[in-house]
Amino acid sequence: MMQGTPERRPKVILKENFVVEENIDSIRWPQECSVCGGAVEQTDDIKLKKKFKNFGEINVDVLGIPYCKACFAKSRRTKFLDNVTLVISLILGIPLSILAIVASMATPGTQFVWFGLIFVLVIGICYGVVWLVVKFPIRALFKGHFVDLVNAWLIEEKKSDGREGVSVVIEIPNKVYANKFAQLNEVVPQPPK
Ligand SMILES: [Zn+2]
């Protein structure tokens, strides 16, 4: 990243979502609620942390995502439901995967590498089931109490200038808001392959 330049601009590419390749800290958010377009009354931050084989631990904060009061409260509830879904999946999935691993150990010739795979697979299946029987019905029944909020995560990828690096993906479900975000941050459309 360049330091000390007077105009630090983010480098944002539009793929399926926005991919911020450079200067995430100079990202600008259109000053309206990122969910409903109402007046900004609160902001939220997303703290990202992930370990990469080639780059070590990367910590990035996506700061100042704007919300109105009502949508902010709904965003808390949405995140809470997401966390509950994950926790229930782990509570079910960890013992079940241990059982599956123990069962597979009884099969002669089982390789150690399979254990990790079984673990990931069983946790994944549990997450899918909990998503279907808990998260999906709750969100469908109490539709007005939850929102599709701005989300962000880290990826390792080949950037548009060819370098390998870590980028921040930003997902903005509100298309009108996403378009304003694109204009404000001079988003570059994905180059043709
Ligand atoms: Zn709102």
C-alpha cells in the first residue's frame, strides 16, 4: 500500500461483489442507511481477521457502515441469529463428527487426512440442517425484524495488476445503495477475460 500520498483512493473492482484491492481505510459510504436509504443515525464496523498460508494473520476493519436506528437494531438481531445458527451447528456437529471419525477409524486403512475432511463435512451438513430448520423459518416468520445487511470477508486472490494478495470483499444487498457506493468509490468494472 502507498503511504503519505495526499489522495488515498481505494481500489475497488466489481465482480460478483465489490472487491477492495487497496486502501480499504479510504472507502467512502454513501451517507444514508445502507439497508433502507433513510437518514444515518448509527454506524457499524466489521472487524475481519483471518490467517493466510502466504500472508500470515491479516486484520482489517471495515469502518463506518451507515444505518438508521431501526435497521441498526435489526442488523444486531440478524447477526445474533447468524451466530446462534453457527453455535447450534457446532454443538451438534462437533460430537457427531467425532463419532463419524471414531467409526471411520474402525475401517482398516483409513488415512489420517480423512479425519479433517470428515470433520468439515459433518459440520457443514449440520450447518445446512440448522440453517433450514432454525434460521430460515425464523427469518421467514419474522420477516420485518431482520435485514439483509452489508457483509465483508477476506480473500486471497490474484489482484487485477497480477500480484497475489489479500483483498476485502464487500457484499451490499441493497442494489440502489450498491450503485451509489460504486459511484462514490469510482469502482472499476471487472476487466474482460
Ligand atoms: Zn434503515
